[in-house]
Amino acid sequence: MIPTGLIGWIVVFGLVVSIIGSAVRILLEYERGVVFRLGRFAGVKGPGLRFIIPGIDKLVKVSLRTIAMDVPPQDVITKDNVSVKVNAVLYFRVMQPEKALIEVENYLYATSQLAQTSLRSVLGQVELDDLLSHRDKINQQLQGILDRQTDPWGVKISNVEIKHVDLPSEMQRAMARQAEAERERRSKVIHSEGEFQASQKLADAARVLASENGALQLRFLQTLTEIATEKNSTILFPIPIDLIKPFLDRKSAD
């Protein structure tokens, strides 16, 4: 049978251990502990072994690591009345733990809701072409808006990225036709520029042939040589009188 005195010491020892356990808190390097004493803010404790007053103090841990939060797909009507679904990802971290607990009830939920409403609001003011081609500018605009609104909560928005834009099927077909028409237009422009440059070269060649004596005859002979090389059949080719005029003049002189 255990003596009554020993039982009393065991109870006292257990109470002491329980009190010490409730007074000791260990905070990791990326955590901060916000202390409330009798319901009032009493300070922020850094990482390591920390002590509080049991029954009087309450310590709430807040992580300072960057949080990546998915923004669910939002139905957005752009400025040019195109209905799209857009989702994004949000990167933020707590800079002032006391504000994140005191100024807002749940900073994670509040930041998520604010990101959704801001995404719909900002994208509703841009056209579809800008949404598809100027995402960086829209991301910066969203980041600035969210950062200003979450600053009173002690939350810093470091980045916002639009992940995916889901277009209606008819809009996808229309954009495919537009892209095909644009490629055809560029092909025609390139072809016409090539024709123009070729015509300029031909005009330059014609001027050179016209300015040089005997150039046309040499070109005529070169053409005959090329035809004779490639063709084995008999070819009747008109001979310009200028080509044989020197021989006729020499014959007359003799």
C-alpha cells in the first residue's frame, strides 16, 4: 500500500511538471509567437525556447514562410464582352504576425477571397488580346492592388501569376481562323516583296545591257549555249541583224 504522503508528493510533482510544460514553448526558425496576456497583445517572441505564464498568457504561432495559394478558376467577362475562365497562383508571406492575427480574423481566407475578387475586377477592364499577350503587365497590376489592400494585415504579396485562360470553343476556332489569315497575309506580303525586288534587279540588268555595246549580243549567245546544252532537238532561233552586222561591214570593206 502506497503511503498517503507519497501520493501527495506524486500529485504535486505531476502538477509542477504540467505547469512547466504549459509554460514552455519551442518556436522554429520560421515561426513567430504572438503573445496575448489576459486578452491583450503583449509582444512577439522569436525562435527558440520561450516561456509564458500559464493561465495568463496565450501564445499563437504564425509561420513567416512564403505561401503559394491557388486562386480557383473565375468566370470573367472581358472589356470586349468575351466570357473566359481564368485561374492564378498567389505568393505571399506574413511580415507582421501581430497584425495578421489582430487586424483580420483569418488572413489566409481573407487573402484568398481578396485575390478572387481582384482578379475578376482587373480582368473585366482589359480586352482579350491584352489578357493573352500582356500577362506580365496584368500580373504586376494585380500584385500592386493586392499588396496595398493586404498591407494593413501585415501580409506582403510578392507575386501574382495568371496560370491558365480557358476560352470558349467558338472563340478558339475564331482565333485559329484569324491566325491562319494572318499567316496567309504575311506569305503574300513576302511573295510580293520578292517579286518587287526581282523586278528591280531585272530593270537594273536591262539598263546595263542597253548601255553597253555588244552586251545584248553576248547575252544572246549565252542563251544559245544554254539551250544547246540542255536540249538535243533542233531549235530555230531568230538571229538579230546586229549580231552579224560587223561581219557584213567587214565583207563590204573588202
